[in-house]
Amino acid sequence: MPQSYDRVFNFSAGPCTLPVEVLEEAREDLLNYKGTGLSVMEMSHRSKPYEKIIGEAEADLRTVLGVPEGYKVLFLQGGASLQFTMIPMGFLPAAASADYIITGAWGKKALEAAQMVGTVRKIFDAKDSNYNHAPKLTSLDVDPNAAYIHYTSNETIQGVDFFEDPSTAGNWVCDASSDILSRPMDVSKYAMMYAGAQKNMGPAGVVVAIVRDSFFDTLVEKTHPMLDYRVHAENGSMYNTPACWSIYMCGLVYKYLLRNGGLAASAERNQKKAGTIYSAIDGSGGFYKGHAVPENRSWMNITFTLPNEDLTTEFIAGAKAKGMIELKGHRSVGGCRASIYNAFPQEGCDALAQFMGEFAAARG
Ligand SMILES: *Cc1c(COP(=O)(O)O)cnc(C)c1O
């Protein structure tokens, strides 16, 4: 059955699928936002209607994710990449050291950004297994004096998820770009959590940083204002012009999630969706091989390989002909990657699983 508006099943790792009803709402409001006579794109970020938009977005994110009192929520720019650049600049003083846990490509980039700033310890690196697993956080040799401990809850390229909040002391900092809002997370366990919008929250252009108030006290004295968390917090994410439209879209997505049962329901849908595709991998008699070890199999990014390069190319082309796009895996893992964030429908997972079965039967 074709999707509404003849849309394809978009397995892109990001930017990615947004909920159709959110896109419809944005379309409805595009030319004249709720009687203001202009679109959100054209509106002053200092205007009353926009204050309401960003205020509601923050309040709804706090509700849906369960952000406790004592945390600032910032809507910044420069993506998750600028966050993992700003974090060591702000939170890693010259006399201190920070711990980094590397379970894939993004953690590695974050580590490299920190190494340019100060002293860093790599306390875990899954390189030898080509990043197919994550450790138990409690098993790691964390420096009790670390300025912070950084990890990536879901490695988007490898498809490896911790499925675990930290449970020990320390300033835990998490890049949750590709699994935020996909399942409940206990924000109170983190000094900071950040996530680029373009996976589970909205369009590209905005990154959310959730920072514990007491973590601000550990900031170095002086940073350039644009790179200073204090400055962004003091100015309510409006030290400079924020990504107005992207924040508005994120706000619509938060409301959509709240209407649809919050993160418990989101987790249930995502686990089922991922299960559909992992079953197709496991039921293929070895034709498809999952990259991640079973306990760390991401619900968001499903990575798998086929017996060879030619079959992979044929598979991706065959899927595309059936309206399933962006299945090519990252070159570091090879094979395929099916990214199925929150807004990706179950029907798309069913369609992919069916095609995987047919393809394996014909070529296996
Ligand atoms: C996509 C992604 C990033 C990079 O995000 P940008 O917004 O492009 O900077 C960082 N970390 C993770 C886990 C990601 O999935």
C-alpha cells in the first residue's frame, strides 16, 4: 500500500523522516502562523509569538523527557559536533583530565576534539571489534577526579546502543543525538546530555543541550561568548538569533510525542520496529549478518552485511525500486544501515523485512 503523499520509506541516518502529521501542521501554519500574518520563518525571535513557541518547546521537552528541576535546556546551533567541541573548551580546565568512552565514530570524533584542548583519558575503545559492542558503564575504570566522563549512548554509524543510564558518581556527559526520545532516559543521572535535532527531534539546524546547574559552576573562567554555556544560558538561548524554524518544528514533534503516549510508548514502538528487521536478519540462515552484538543492538540504526559487495549493491537498488531509500551502510561498517528513528513507521520495517526475506530466498 503506498504511503500518503506517495512518500517513500526513508531509512536515512539523518536528516530523516518526520511525522507526517507534524509536517501537515507546519504546512497549515506556513503562510500565516495562527493569525499572526506571517510565517515562523519570518518572525522576530524577540516577538511575543516566538517567545511562546520557544517557551512551549522547552516546556514540552522537559515534560516528555522528564528533565528534573535544576537543569537548563538550551537550543543551540552548530550541531552535536559543536557541542563535543565546546564541552572540553568549557568543562576541561588545564589542570584536570576527562574520561572518554569510545564505542564508535562519534565518540572518536568527540575524543579528538577534546584532545586538542587538554588532558584526556580513553577508558574504553571497541576498535578491535570494529565497534560492535558497548561496555557496562559500571565496569569501567572511571577516574574519580575526572572533570567529566563522555560517552555516546547510541553510535549512529555502527548501530550500537548502551541502553543504560550511568549509575555511579561523576559528571556524566552523553551525546544522545541518535537515541534521545526513543526511550525513557533518566536525565538526573547526567551532568549534561546533548543531541542534534535531525535524528529524533526535527530538522537540522538546532542542537539541544541539557545541563545541570551545578555543572555550570565547573566551567573555566573565560571562553569566547559564542562558545560559553553561561552566556547561552543567561540569554535564554538567544545570545544570537536561534534556529527559529527548527526549534518550532522540534516543538511540534515534542507535542506529537506527548499526544502519543510519551517515551514509554515510543520505546515500545521502536523496540517492535527494530525487532521486525533484526528477525529478518536472524531468520535468514546467515545470509544477513548483524554488526552489533545482540545486547547492544540499536533500535534506531540497524547495521547488517550481505555475503558480498555485488549482492549488497543489488539489494540496495532492489529496495529503492520498492520505495525504500538510503539503505547503504557507512563505509567503515559496509553493507546496509536501516535508520528507523521515532517517526519511521512500522509499515516501512515490515516492507523491508519482507523484501529481505524475498531477496535472501532468491539469492541465498
Ligand atoms: C549525527 C550525529 C552527530 C553529529 O551531528 P551534527 O549535528 O551533524 O554535528 C554527533 N553524534 C551523534 C551520535 C550523531 O548521531
